[in-house]
Amino acid sequence: MSPAPAGLDVSRETVGRLDTYVDLLRKWNPRINLIAPGSVQDIWSRHIIDSAQLFDLAPGSAASWADLGSGGGLPGLVCAILSADAGAETDFILVESDQRKAAFLSTAVRELGLDNTTVCAERIEAVNPLWSQIVTARALAPLSALLRHVERHLAPGGIALLPKGAQHADELTEARKTWSFTWRTEPSRTDPRAAIYLIEGLSRV
């Protein structure tokens, strides 16, 4: 079993579960391109730690968590592993319309024994509103377009945790033209150009 990498303060049992997940990503990736091939060698820093930082920002009392466009399970499956191993009572739903990626997610959920996680193999806009207390999405769409999906599935009083890249300030400016919300940002632990947006009180202008 690998030791916990720098930037990830978790138990050996959690590292073991994450190791299993990483092995599944490596096994399936050549067939369905879950992550960029060039990022496989840095999978822990580029994907696992990058996803895990959202769990650290999430309210611990949340009962429901929706990950939109979950792809290979980043960040939703990583956060579900951390939540389960922390003994939290949060139910996760991973929304992914690509049937091959949804099949991967279902396999991972089963092999990891994640009783707290459900996979929804439908388009985000076709899913009945989930009213989740936490909504996440990683590398899915520019912020303005992404908030349309977030609004549909975020419960009143809930919070969206949205990692954004180097152009995040420009995306925020554009999003504020059509959306009203309160936000704060946290610096990314894995990319000095990136930030995580914590968004609440979302409504259309």
C-alpha cells in the first residue's frame, strides 16, 4: 500500500481505497479516456489531491452531494471515498451521461464498496432536480453555463464547490452578468493559477 502523499492527511485504510480507485482509473483509461493521458503519471497530485481539497471545504453536516458531469469520478468519487471513511452520513450521486464512463463509475462504486454512492447515467438537464446540499463539477463548462446546471440541482441554502482554472476571474465577470450569488474563493493546492469558488444564494439576474 502506498503511503499518504504530501497534501493528503488520511488514514492508511483511506489510502488503500484511493489506491484501488487509482488502479481502476489506470486500467480503464486507455479504453475510455477518463483522464488526459499526459496526466496519468501525476495522477495523485493532478487528480486525487486536487479533488480531495473540495471535501475539506465542504460542510460536514450535508446529507446530500451531487457531482455533475462526473466523468471518471473526479471530484465526486474521491470525495465519496473520503466521506465514507470519515464516517459521514452524506449520500452522493454521480451524474454522467456518457454510458461508458457511467459503467466505469458503477464498477468503481461496487469494487470500492461505496454504499453511500449512486450513479445516474443521464444528461444533467434531463435529471429531475436533485436538491442536493452540495453540488460539485470539475472541468465541465465555463462558470456562466455551469451555474445553469447548478441552479437546477442545488437545494435552497446549499453550496456549490466549483474548481476553476487560470481564467477563473474572467469567468466570474461573465457569470455575474446573468447570475446573482454570493461567493468566496480558496486558492487551489495543486495549481497556483486556479481557484475554488464556493457559491451560495444563486439566482438569475
